[in-house]
Amino acid sequence: MRGVLTIESWDSMGIALTEDQLAWADAVRGFVKREVSVATTRAEFEDLAAGIWPIIWPSLVRQGFVGMHIDPSAGGDGGTLVDVAVLLEETGRALVPGPLLPTVLTSVVLGRHGSESVIESVLPRFVTGATGACVTTAQGLTAVPDGDGWRVSGTSAPLLGAVSGQFLILGAQAADRTVWFVVERPEDASIKVEQGTGVDLTRDIGRVTVAGLAVRPENLLTATGDDIRTVAAVLFAAETAGIARYLQESGLAYAKIREQFGRTIGSFQSIKHKCARLYMQTELMTAAAWDAARALQDQPADQAHLAAAAAAVYCFNTIADIGLETTTLFGGIGYTWEHDTHLYWRRGLSLASLLGPARVWDERLGRLAGQNTRRRPLDLGAEPEGFRAEIAGTIAGIATAPEDLRRAMYAGAGLVSPHYPKPYGRAAGPVQQVIIAEEFARAGITPPSTIIGEWALPTILAHGTEEQREAFIGPTLRGDIVWCQLFSEPGAGSDLASLRTRAEKVDGGWLLNGQKVWTSGAHEADWGICLARTDPDVPKHQGISYFLVDLRAPGLEVRPLREASGAYLFNEVFFDDVFVPDARLVGEPGDGWRLARTTLGNERVSMGSGMAGMRRDPLQVARALGSTGFGEVVGEAGRLQAQREASDALGQRALLRQLTGLRPGPESSVLKLASAWNSAAMSRAAQGWAGPEAAEMGEPYGGAAQGLVSVGPSLIGGGTAEIQLNVIAERVLGLPRD
């Protein structure tokens, strides 16, 4: 079920991205909306715990949900693992009861690792409604050789779907290996299943006991424990993403209608920020689950193991927080038995526990990420004929030129900003831009950047005069002009429209007076894009104009600001009757706020996508401790890596949106915040790992000052974290403005 991306509301998206996936998600969502009722599920609690199939089960089978992923040769529909993830996300979102998840897990494992006879004889039975259960650990069972088979004895760990399952995948520990096998439950008591009391009230759980169970060779699986746990992690993560989506959306809906002190609680900033954080966490969980499903579907085992471990660590650490935060958002009503929130929370906690101890997954991810790097190749479809070879040849040719000539040559080839129109760029579409980026990476060359020009030039291109474009775009692309952004002021940072720098009309131009602050790179810049108030008598957003200012103009003074870290990145800039010619006004007087939104939009996309993960590699820092130290912190490094991988996966989802020509959406604010928090967490961890070493400046730990370094650029620059939370809460989630 593959297709191209379609235009949809980003905030309503789940795992599905392509047209086929979105249609599939809509079909599943429509079915469960018609057929599934939590009230009915509550009435079935006792039956469900006893392994009795829910009344919805025959309908799930008739709809083809149970066998949609099974190969057509066995009677299934041949759906992909991403399609399975979409199914489980939507059924998790609706709290569909019964053995769907353990049954799908069992059949996926058998389809990938079963013997030929099992695939031929057993898989067709799943299509017609057979149920299954699959352990993720061999704990409790032992195996001894018995001819060309095995004899298994013992009692398994708690197993989801054990009571209802007809086919059981079990693992048993032999002297030199773990034996994985499938067995059909017989009518006699040779396989005993003891019903347990599950945390999740909507499904059964139990332990399997066998004594000398004969396992024939055809029942053996080719899977390792890691293989089975990887599949389980992918499917559990997908369902958990659906659980999180329900909790986030239900809490948000409540915040919009619940009133206290004469206002809806969603108008209080603390509630706004809580709702925004829940949305962020849900988006990152969705991205991690999607990434894991794609890796298991299309990539080698090392990539599947890595992506699945990252999804497991991020999703199952996060779902507990989302359940708690949603419950407290509802207040006392959310903690009552009658409220549905605890049923979703219970399911999420149950899945996290069944997958295995969190510390084991943390360490597993840390070690996997220390051995491999996550690769996310893009399927670009049909590429423009000859384009990749042309770009590769151009890059290779420029790489042989003298270093001081290369930047101008890249600009002349349209490779600095290839999406710009000719003659400045190549008018490259999204696919061509990706190809260019891939060929720079293949050559081991960092693509040239105009830095602040990445935000300034689009505004000049869109709204400037022809003379302005000629004067600034080419020289900037060649590296002859360096830009800074003169927006923030002492009293107008995040509330930019409150700026007070004045621009007074004089003969031939404007006189600027005022002060800017937090101006990155102003001490090295040639020109700045500047907002100034040209009409103080109109509403604050309307009286602002957009100027291009020569940083060498008389009356302009740049004073570097020393940061808490000791470095100099930001500056104060003072204007004392600085003359700006009319030719350096962009657009018309009063157009400044409208033009600034173009600049700020490019800033947020650039910062979000450029810092999707974290600046420092947690595994690289951890390895600097040596083998003993690495072993002590590998679990914490794994948790940090999970945050990084979830952010990077969300960044790729944003890129896939852009490949369809869609404008950047709220993912930029999510990515910026995720980047800031990830970087701060990495700095805190590095300091804690190093101990006394962190009291000195320097690598590899960066000292305690690394925490100081992360504050300005990531938590304050480009809009504080609190403002970004407000942006998400108000503009994405629709909560009221104060």
C-alpha cells in the first residue's frame, strides 16, 4: 500500500503519511468509530480477562484487519509493516479490546521467521480468525535436546493474549542457545495456561506451563530473541502512539470546555504549556514508531534493531508521563473508575512492562547506537534524468579548485541555495534539493551556507526591488556579504511587535534611532535586516518597516555581549541618526511585520530542522569515559539517543511533507523545542558523567559550562521555549489567547 504524500492538516496526522496510508487510517478509524464502544468493552472486562473473544472480533476478521499484512499466497492482503503500524495506532486510539495486537505480533513473527510448513499451514488460519500470543523473553522455560527436536519445561513470564491465544510463540533456554518455537494449544492439558490479573483490563494475560513438551523441527523458528523483541517493539510502539494520541486529544478537548474562575482552563498559560508538551511528546512518539516500522519493513537487521530500540525507549518512557499528565489535566474526574483515561493509561503501562525492563532497553539502545548510525534513505521515486550525475560531477570538479575560489564557483553553479530562482539558484524542486544534499554528503563536503542570509534573502527575493536583488543576492551567495538580523530589542524580544527603534523620514531616506540586542554575529556582519517603527500612531503591528542596514554606516555602533559561557556570539547594536537610503527600504512603509513573518518562518524552519537531534552525540561523549565508564552510563546515553532519534525522525517526516510542496507547519516549533531540551539534557548528562573533570573547561565533556552554552542559542534564540509552547498551544491546538 504505497503512494505519494497528500495535502492534509499536519496536526491531525498520525503514522500515516502517503495517500494510501491515510486512506487506510481513515477506513480503520471509521470502522472503530462505528463498531467499538468503551462502554461495551467495560461490560466485557471479565470475559476478556478469561480469554473470551470480544464481540468485535468477528467483525475485525471480516474486515481483513487480522490478516491484512499476511502474504496473498496465504490468503492475506500483503500489506506493509507501516500499514500494520497504522492499523495498530488507530485501534489503540480506540482502545479496541481483545487479542488483535498479540495475534498480529504472532503472525508477523511467523511470516518472517517460520518454517515453510508453518507458513503454509498456520498463516492461512490467522486470516480466518485464529488468535496468537508471543513472548518477548525466554524467562522461565528450559529446553533439552530430544533427537532432532527439543523437550521444553517450565512456566513462562506473563504473556499478553496467552489465555485467548490458539498459537503460542515461546522461547526456552537451552545449554548453549535460546530455542524459539510455535505451538498450537491442544485440547488436552499438556499446555496449561494460568489466567492472570492484568493491569490492562481490556485484554487477557497469563502464564504458560509445560512439562516435557515435545517441539518438532518444523515448529522451530529462525528468529533470535533480538529479532522477536524488535518486531514486538515496533508493533507495541505503534499501538502506544495511538494511546498517546487519544490521551493528548481528549485532554485538549477538555481544556477547551472546562471553566474555572470564569474562563476555560485552556486560557491559563500553565495549561496551554501542558497541552503543548503533550502534543510535542505525541508527535515525537508517532515519528519514532513510524521510523521503526519503516526500518523493519525496508532496511537491514542492524537498522531495524536500532530504530525499534529507539522507539521502545522513547515511547514507553513517554507514555507513562502522558498518562499521568492527562489524568492531572482532567483533575479529580480523570482519576475516577468511570473515566476512560485510566483505561488507556493502563494499556500503555502494560505494554511498557511486557516488552521488558526499561533499563535493559536503555542499555540495548546505547550499545546499538554505539555500533551503528541510524540511516534514513529517502525514496525519491523517478529522478530527473542525468541530474544526479551532473551534480556529482559539478561538486567533484569544484572540489579540485583552489579553496578560495570554491565558494564563488558553488554560487555560479547554483548550489549555494539551489531552490532560488535562476540566475541565483537552479529553481530546484524538493526532489532535486534532496539529490544535491545527498551528493554533497556523498562527497564528504559540507554544503555552503549564507547563515543569516538563509533568512534574509528569501524576504529580499519575495519583496525586494530588482536593484536590491542584484545588489545583495549574488554577493551573499558568493560569500562577499555576511548578514545579521536586527530584530530583538531590550523591551521587544519574543514580543517583537513592541519594538521601539524609530525610523524618521528625511530627504532621500530614513534616520534610525534606537537599540537592538541579542544580534548574532553583528560584530562580523556587513549588512543587517532591521525592523524599525515608522508610524507610532497606528496599532503596533502596522507601523513597522523593513530596512537593509549597512553595518558600517556612521552612527551605528556594535558592542559584543559576553555570554555566561564566556563566549561572544550576541551583540548590542546602537543607532544614533543612522541614515538608510530609500533604496534600502524593502516593500512599502508599514509592510515590515508582514515581511518579518517571511523571515521568522524561515528562521524557525532552519533552526528546527538543523537542530532536530542534539548538537553533541551522547554515545561519543559516553565513549570518552573509557570502557568501564561507558558501561556505567550506557543506559542513560541510550535514553538521550532515543530523544535524538525521535527528533530526527520527526525532521524527516517534515522533509517528506516538503517534498510534496507543502509549506512548513508546526513541526518547526516542535523540532526547535525538542532540540533545545535535548541539548540541555545532553549537557547535564555530560557534566554528571565526568564528575570532577567537568569543573575544568575543555573537551570531551565541555565542562560545566556546556550547560551554559546550551541556554542562549537553543532555549532563548529564535523565540524562547515558553513562546514556542504558546505558539503550539494557540496556533496549532486552537487554545484561546490571553
